[in-house]
Amino acid sequence: QRRRRQQRPQLEMEGDAALPQHQRVPGAGRHHGCVLARPAELRRRHALTCLLPPKRDYHSLCVKQPIGKELFQQFCWTQPDLQNYMTLLKDLDSYDMLPDEERMELGVSIVNRFLTRKSRTCVPFLLKFEETCKRDVNFDPYVFHACKQELHRFLSQEPFNKYLVSMFFDRFLQWKKLERKQITKKFFRQYRLLGKGGFGEVWACQVRATGMMYACKKLDKGHVKRRRGENLALNEKQLLEEVDSRFVVNLAYSYETKRTLCMVLTMMSGGDLKFHIYNMGQRGLDRTRVCFYAAEVCCGLTHLHEKLIAYRDLKPENILLDDKGHIRISDLGLAVKLSEGRLVRGHVGTLGYMAPEVISGQKYGLCVDWWGLGCLIYEMTAGKPPFKGRKENVVRQELEMRITKEQETYDEKFDEEVKDICTALLNKNPKQRLGCSGLIEAPFKPDPRHVYCSDVQDIDEFSTVRGVVQTEKDDQFYKEFHTGSVPLSWQNEMIETGCFKELNVFGPGGTRTPDLVW
Ligand code: ADP
Ligand code: MG
Ligand code: MG
């Protein structure tokens, strides 16, 4: 496949933003190293600011959005008093991405430079974490979580406000304006056909201005309308927009042409898992690959589930490889967003991969995807799906009967561990399926009528010591010891025993009642 990277045309910038920095805004006063806006500028800035989505908080503007983050940090690097914080932020960011050993090394260095009172680069408002960080840095990978939050809290105050009146934020608004530019098919160069789907074709395409390659999924308007697929199409587009995981295909643009609706997606040029399982010589994949793909699918599923999205269509065809060999879940056409705590019903999925509770018309939730993962691991290993032979033709009723009633079989391709995880995921009862239950029942429950310890007679009495004199220092120690209730445990006790509910009453119409007394 061709991957021409054309010389990039200059991106158009509005007004003097495109000029080199030394030619910009002549005569504008300098303040905190940033250019103050003039009235005409103010109007322009106001117009630009209106382009921003309603959420204009620090987190969205300076942490989540990549260009926003970059520009905010560029601004901070121009401020001598903020540079130290930027070094720390940079280190904290790379800390999260390092493999275990290097991470520990960087962790210790972060503690020494920023969280040690004697250090020249110590960050005073983080010193309250000094002790815990020093204690936990060698084993807790989340040791700096609170520090990072605190650092962001600091940056979100004065530094953020200064950023908002700097030329860096002005530049951010210009980028937002470019981002909002109307997209048409002229924006892309089109290459080869990648695949066919239910409503149309998927083509490789390239953004003319940047050279970035994508896959363009085109839905034919005619087909969509004839088969009443509007809700499906919109559902897929909106869910794709919401997800942000390196293990799920991302949506980069959506636009329309006269005859199609287009979704421009992460380019996955390594083919799908179905092809890799069946068309690469021997059937099935080796264990290392099965393990790796299962783990990455697991990460993708977890991300979807955190957003309460049930994917519902897990199968080898829908798992795509990129050119580095990593996978992403694709085709969110059947995915559904659950409302908090709710289950759905619906005979949805692909024949042969649907979970028993889907087939039998029960209400279900995210559990169906763990069944799907079971099918996927099984098929990657065996080179056939769990409930039918590779080329076997089975009618729907028969296949559904097997899924709901029959036990799948495991041949010599499965070692104990793979068999174990498949069996646990392919549990027909969603309540017992791996991944689905929160708290599990213990395998042994003590009988409340039985006493599980040696006879009282068999336990030696504790000997008392004579002649020890207690001093004031001892009293001090006792005082430190007898602190009474431990807040979390005590409050849990109040709730668990029902005391809270019973005593926590107010007068009619939410009026005061006498204070609680013990
Ligand atoms: P449908 O929802 O109609 O099944 P899909 O999203 O599964 O459509 O896409 C159809 C086919 O197009 C896939 O089987 C795959 O071969 C190809 N395809 C889809 N998305 C991509 C992508 N992001 N990168 C590369 N190929 C893709
Ligand atoms: Mg598909
Ligand atoms: Mg689909």
C-alpha cells in the first residue's frame, strides 16, 4: 500500500498569527512575557473563544486536549518561576509510561529532587507528601498520584489565568478554529479498498494537509435509508466519538458527501484476526500471540465498560492489527450505552458468538463481552469457533441450542491454563462467569454452630508479672494508645448495623431534631 508523504502545505493561519513571533502585534505591551491583547484583538479573541466547547476548565484545556496541553506547557516554560514545575510534570508523565525497573529509578530521583526539603528544586506545596512518597516509592506505582493532582491544582490557578491572556492561548484558539474547519472529501486523498461492510466500503485515505493515513468507512445513504439504519449509524458514530483508548479504533473525522456518510478511523493496516487465524498457513495462533491479543482486547473492553458501553460483537473479524502488531477493537455498530445500573434486552450480535443470555432473551449487561472474549480466546487457540466446526453448516436453532445447552470441548491445542480461562469465560451463567461478578462467595463457610479452636482447657493461662512500677512515661504511652474509635471502621459499623438509619432522623419538613447523644 502506498504511503506517500507529500510535502506538507503550510497550514493557513488567521491574521498575524501566521507571522513569525518577532513580527507580531507591534507595540503591544509585554507583561509576564506574554503579549497583551489590543481592543481589536479582544474582539477577535472573543469571536475565537466562542468556538470553544462550553467546558472551558483547566483540565479540558490544558490536560486533556493534546494541543492545549502542549501550548500551556510551552507557556509555562517561558515563565522562569514555573520551569521547575514543568520539569516535575514532565517527569511525572514519563514515570507512568516506564517499565517497572526504570520507573522505580525515576521515582527515587523525583523524590530526591522535588520532595526533599533540603533539595534546591524542592516544591514546597508537595512537602506534605514527602513522608508517604519516600516510604512507598519502591513498591507503589501510584505513589505520585496525589502529588500530580496537587501540582495540577496549583497550575490551574494563577498560571492558568496568566496563560489565558497570553499569546499561547491565542494560538490555541487559532488551532481550534482550524480544527473546526468544514471537512469535505477534498480534504482527503483516496487509496485502495480495505474491506466491505454492511452499509458500504472501507477505503484507505490520507489527509492532504498532513499526510496522515486513515481508514474511511463509507455508509451509503441509500442503503442506510432503505434498511432504516439511521439510528445504528448515528449510534456507532457517537460511541466512537466518546471512546479514547489505544485499544479501540478512534474516530478522527466524520463528514458527508452527496451519496455517503463517512467515518474516518484509525488506520489498521495489519488485517483482522480472522485472516490471521485461518489464512496464514496453520490454523490458529501460537500461545504467545493468543495471550498478547487477549490482553489487549481486555484493555479495550475495560475501557468501553468503564464508559458503560457493552460492545456485543466480539469476534476475530472485528479485531484489527496495526502495522506494529498491536490490535484494536473495531466496528462499534452493535455496541450500546447502558444507563447506570440498567440492563438491556436484544437479540444482538453475530450468530455463533452470542452469549446464552442474549439468545434466550434475558436482560443482560456488560457480561456478554466476557463471554465474547472466551469465544475469541477459544477460536484463536483452536482455529475454530467454540460451538461449530470450521466449515460446518449449522442452522440457527441448532447452533443456539449448542450454545445454551452444550459444553464446549477442548482438544490438545489447549494447555491447562488456556482451557481454564476459556471455561471460566464461557460459563453459561453470567453470574458465575469470569469478569462478571464483583464479590465472590468463599469456597468454605464456617458453620456458626461450630467452634473452630482448641478447647479452653488446652490454652495455657497467661502469667501475670509482678513488681513492675508504672511511671508518667508509661501513662503518656497509654494515652497515645487508647485513641478509641477508628473513624472509618466506626462509621461502617454504624451503617452496617442499621444504627445510622435508625438514629439519623430529622424533624418534619427537614427541621432540626435534638442532637444525637450516645
Ligand atoms: P460493518 O460494520 O459494516 O461490518 P466494519 O466496520 O466491520 O463494517 O468494516 C468492514 C471491513 O472494513 C472490516 O472487516 C475490515 O476489513 C475493514 N476495516 C474496517 N475498519 C478498518 C480500519 N480502521 N482499518 C482498516 N480496515 C478496516
Ligand atoms: Mg464488521
Ligand atoms: Mg458494524
